Amino acid sequence: MTIKAFDPHGPRLILAGMGLALLALGGCNSAAPYPLGSPIEGARISANPYPPGSPEFCRQYARQSAANQYETIVDRGEDGFGMRALKEHQARRDGARAYRRCIEGRLR
């Protein structure tokens, strides 16, 4: 039995494996939904794919704003159904305000 001191294919296999792992991780959050589920339909954790200033952009901006607000204010461990419903309503109201700001060109 002989033991090779250097396997010429070893480094390539390691690099290939690392490359595959990076490719798999690279797409993990591209257009991924919120991890714990959001009641705001269509909200995604990703960049807004629509042209800035377009109505589609503003609708997506509003959905993302509402979902972000909901995730900020909800306490999944403590809030019951009624409290979650109230917080969802508040988040949707904040999303509607975000939509109006966007349509009016006041994002900054």
C-alpha cells in the first residue's frame, strides 16, 4: 500500500465543492418570502424588480414596507389572534402610506 504525499485532483475537488456550495447559497434569498410567513401577500425579501417610479414598483414597495412593519411590531410568542389582526391592520395602513409617498415621488 502506497500513500501519496500529494493528490493532484484534491485541490480541484475541494474548489469545485466550494464553488457549488457558493452557487447554492447565492440564490437563497433571491425573491424569497418572509421566513416566518407574512400576512402581507406578495411581500418578498429581495430587491424590488420593477422600474423605480412605476406603479408596479410602488405597489411592491408598499407590500415590502407593510411586511417589514408587521415583522417589527408583531410578537409571535405573545400576541394572540386579535392582537395580530390589529397589528396586521396597522402594518397595512403603513403600507398604504408608503404607496402614496412612492407615487408622489417622496421616497427620500
